[in-house]
Amino acid sequence: MENIAEVRNLTKQFNGFALNDLSFDIKKGFITGFIGANGAGKTTTIRCLMDLIRTEQGEIRVFGESHENHTAEIKERIGFVYDADFYYEDLTIEKNKRILAPFYSEWDDELFYQYLRKFQLNTAKRVKHLSKGMRMKFSLAMALSHHPDFIIMDEPTAGLDPMVRRELLDMMQELIQDEEKAIFFSTHITTDLEKIADFIVFIHDGRIIFQGEKDEFTERYVLIKGTADQRSLLDELPVIGLRGTDVGFECLVDTAEIPLDQLSSLLVEQPTLEDIMYYTGRGGSQ
Amino acid sequence: MNALIRKDLYTQKVSTYFLTALWFVIFTNFFTDGQPVRHVLLLIFLAYFIAISTSNKSIEKESVLINSLPVTRKQFVLAKYAAGFMWFGLTAAAVLVYIFLFDTFAPFPTRMMTIPELLIALGSFFIIISLFYPLQFKAGYVLATSLTIILPLLSMMSFRIILNIMENPRMVAEQKFFRQTAELVTVNQWTVALAVLLVSTLVTWLSILVSIRIVRKTDFDHA
């Protein structure tokens, strides 16, 4: 499998926050979901990928090139969907397009208007008058109309109603059909990933916890449940997160660290992505 | 780079052009009395006001959008300076029309701006934006504007002080000095213009280098 982007040992310090030695790959022809809680470092990592934020250490290569010498060529092939409204709010959709389209040599006006028709967006409408869902659709039309090979989306589904979210996810799947493109999208809505992601990159507190195939991810972790009496079975075992209840406990375990046969007397369940995120964030507290 | 310059033109707010009219009031007291120095100052600060209005306080937000497009950080900086020619050209056209109307219809002697005067204005305009842009890239729009807005105020004060001196019968020596200087400048207009352009080129070049250095290290992390 060919990598469309490679991140190696990426480190960036901010006031009170740091990306620590991140390494991951984004595969061509697949959808890679980038998950993590709010403040885990998803947007910062994506902005590093887009060279909006400078890295202190490490290397980022997109299409085999680094931003240092080929940033314009790289960005020409990227469709970027922002996490916030960065378009010209006071201007209409048409004017935004007129300003931004000339930056791309491969801009396809016909495709742009095709998306607008599909999304039922009126070109004469000002961006500030669009609803959250409409803004996302406009952002998507802008990002896709220059035939990008690599689509990066920062929290595209956040705040969208289920209808629009489903439409967006369907569209992502359509886009990836020709296997020439790659989609990398961040979210903390794990059900989106369960529906469409092929690969998962999981970031927690500025560190990559896991990267690999989605199924491998959910298979690697198990959710353990037991009664209060059985709690002692976990003593000195490196559980990821633990939640005590009146009648027992629940915890997440990485089977790479604790073999399943050690837990045979306990109830073992397949966790959802949300369970993994929840217990990772929670840690070993009660 | 053309797309970046066009972007500045298209995103300029219409209200800026109306607000710009205020400078006509400030520098010419509504109507020019034909003093060429007023026209030069008017042109410099009018162009400066329009140029910095494109970089209004939403620049941090816009920087995220622009730097995610296929442009380098160097092009991003260079386009700002290159757009200066566009703003100066548009302003010069407006100011020349204004002077032309007075030259044609006013009941007092006036004249159109000379080419050396236009060049002096161009050089001075670039010196000011050369101070503005590095400050803006480093410290933000508000601070850069606050610091550079002092320049038109200082020039207006200086102009007023000189006018007062020229009307004060007790300050004969000073009046002689200013008259001689004015004569010298008038006689050697081309020399002065070329000297201003030379200094301006040097300052602008240094400013571009500093701005590129600042922007190369900048994180566009506006949320």
C-alpha cells in the first residue's frame, strides 16, 4: 500500500501543550480517521500537515515531498476542509469562488457548480448567511473542485445534523472509490469512523496511541467487566482505564500488554471506538 | 502571486474608499489651496490608509485560509508589498483627478503634481508600509496600525508648525532657512525624488527580508 503522507517524529511545543514524537502514515486509496478527545492535538497535527504550523522536530512528507521546498505543489493537490469558518463571510459564494479559484491550476468551474447544485447552494448567498451544514457543504465544494488527490478534513461532521452528516460520509465513500485519492479526517464522533474509516490514527494528549486498520484497533482492545470481588484479579495489571461501579467494575485492556488468557474468568466484550477513547482519556481512576 | 494581489483588491471593503475621503479633509481642509506639499502628503497617506485597510484585523483568520492555498510564505509576503503599487496607482489617479478639478476651476493659482513629486510620494509610501508590514506580521494589525498612524499625525503637526513659523514676524532666520530649503527642493526635484526612491528601495528590501523571516517562523494557529 502506497503512502500519500508520512509523518515521522513530529514534535511541537506550545504553551502548556505539546505534540510528542508523532509518527503515522496515511494510505492512498483509503479513508483514515484521526480520533482523539477535544484538545488531544488533532487540529494542531492537521495544521502541521498543511504547513500552517511549523514543526520543531520531525519530518512531514506529502506525495513524497516536504513542505520546505514544495509547499505550493503539495497544496495544489490537497483539498482542505477547515474546522472553522475561514472563508470571506461578507462575500457571496460566487465571490469567494472568484477570489480563491485562480490559486489552483486545475480548478474546475463546471465541477464546482455541479457540487453547488447537488448541495442546493445559492451562489448569490453570503457565506455568513449559510447554516452550519450549508457552510460545510460550501467548504467541501471549494475543497473538491480542483480535483485534489488528498482530502484533509478537520472535524467536518462536528455540529452537523444526522442527515447532513450521513450525506457527507456517503460522499467521502464515493470520493474514495477510484482508489487514487486518500481522505484523512479528524473527529471525536466515533460512530462516523465506525461507518467509513479503513484506518485509524488515535491521538491522546499529544501522543499517538494507535495507528493501523480499524478492525485491528477494535480487536486489539477489550472491555473487561467484573464484580467487585473480581477486582483484585486486575491488581498490578496495566489496565488502560477503569471505572468502578456499585456492583463491580469496567475497564479497557490492551491485549498486546495483557494476554486474554489472564482474564478468562472475567467478562470480555468487544469495545466500541467510543469505549476506547473514553477509557484512554479516563485513565486508571475509579 | 497575481491571485494574491487580486485577492487584496476584491476583498477591500467599499467602506474603506468612503473613509478614505476623510484624508482629503484632514490634509486639504476640504479644499486644496494649491500647495504641492499638501498633495504629496495627501497621496502618501491616502495610499497608506487603503493599503493597510486590506490587512484589517481579520488578517490572522485570513492567513489560515491563504496559507492553506498553493502559495509559499514568501509569495504571501511579496504580494503584500507588490500590492502597494496597485494601491498607490489607484490613489494617485484619485488625487490627480481631485487636483485637476481645482486646477481647472479654482479661483486661485494651483498646478498638477509633477513626476518628481509623484516619485517622492511613492518612495515615502513604501517607506511607511515597510515599517507597517513587519510590525503587523510580528505583533498583529492593531499594534502595527497604532504605531504607524503616528506618522501622518506627525507630518501634519510638522507642516502646521512650519506654516506658523512662516507667518511669525519674529522668526526671520527660520523663515529664511525654510525658504532656501523649499527653493533647493524645487530646483533639485529630480535629485530629491531619486534620493527618496533610493532610500525607499533599500528600506523596502530590508523590510521584505525581515517580513519573510518573520512569516517563515509564524504559526497560523488562529481558531
